[in-house]
Amino acid sequence: MELIRGNTELEALNSKLNDDAELLAYKKPLDTYRSSLVPRLLGHTLVWCGNVVYGKRPSYLKFRAVEIIARAHYHSWASAVYTLHFMTLFYSNEQKAIQLSNTAKYARLAQDNETMHVVVISQLAKREHKAGFLRNTLAPMLFAFVYFWASYLLYLIKPRYSYELNYMFENHAFEQYNEFIHRHEESLKKKPVDSPFLVWYGRHPKNQWEFFRSIRNDEIIHRNTSIEEIGK
Ligand SMILES: [Fe+2]
Ligand SMILES: [Fe+2]
């Protein structure tokens, strides 16, 4: 049973994906992955609701909501794993315990990564938009609440469904960031990122374009890892 990559390895993979050929080689094999019906329906509904509230086009405000929701998914896995671990202890099933610990480790790494996304993007969004309570606070909170429980229950019922729902959501996040950095390349390269949190995390992009490119790369890693986790 393979161990999940550590943070150093993830950062090395992230940098490698700055190269277009490497990115294509990494993403292509899973581009055509078809999720089961239940996660597919949930995933499409979530993306549709997001488009209704924030518009189809990517924006700072939409990214902020995406990141708040994305983090909820990894929290839900951590909670579901604790629930299952509790049950596993009664049955002394060590293989199952290793598998659950691997999921918990991945969920922790991804949570830290998504937290960095939320913190930095919230600061950037504050400078770009004046948003009302609904789009800034209420909508992301409600989406995250529903997403947390959907993902938690799916993991308990059938982990594959929960991974596939995450695949759909992370694929959407990747596409939105990719569109954003291509559409606004020139202006983003002129905007700085002043974030003590990002420095603490260990990333040092020269401008917002490099920052959003690194976030895009994180999302495709999250997408692929979700599918790689199925069956481990
Ligand atoms: Fe993210
Ligand atoms: Fe993500």
C-alpha cells in the first residue's frame, strides 16, 4: 500500500506542472474519467449553483467561494475517517486502519493547501471587489455546509462516490484558474502578492499570475489524487 506524497514532493510536482508539456502529460490520462451517476449529478448541480450566484466567468470572488467549499470536502474526509477509525479499532483490522490513515494524511495535506488558498485569495478579493453579505459570506457558508455533509455521507456509504465528487469539483476549479490566468495574463503579471501567510507556507510567486498558476497546479493535483486514492 503506497503512502501519500509529503509536502516537499507536492511542491516539487507543483513546480514541474508550470511546464505546459508536463501539465498535459499529467492531466490527460484522467481528463476522460467518468464519475458514477450520483457524484456526477451532485457535481454538476454544485457547479451550476456556483455559476448562478457568481457567474460563469472566473473572478476573485468566485475563487474565494470555491476555496471555502473545497476545504469543506477535506474536512469531511477527516471526520468520516475518524468515524470509521473508531469502528475499525473494535475489529482490529490493521489493513483498513492503514488505508484510513493514508486518507487522513492526504486530507490533512490538502486542507493546509486549501487553507492557504482561502487566506491569500480572501485578501486579494478584498482589494478587487466590494461584495455584499449574500455572495461574500452566506452563499459560500451554505454551499460548504451542504458539501461537507454530502461528502461525509458519501464517504461512509461508498468512498468512491466521495472521491469522484471531489474529482468533479477540483476539475472545475482547475478549469476556472486556467481560464483566469490565460484571460488576464498581462494584468495579473503587473499585480503583486503581499501575503505573510504565503511566505510562511513557503511559496514566493513574483506576481499574481505566478500565484494563480501555482493554485491551478494544486487543483489538478487534487483532482488526480482523488482518483488515484480509489481502491487503495
Ligand atoms: Fe483550492
Ligand atoms: Fe483543490
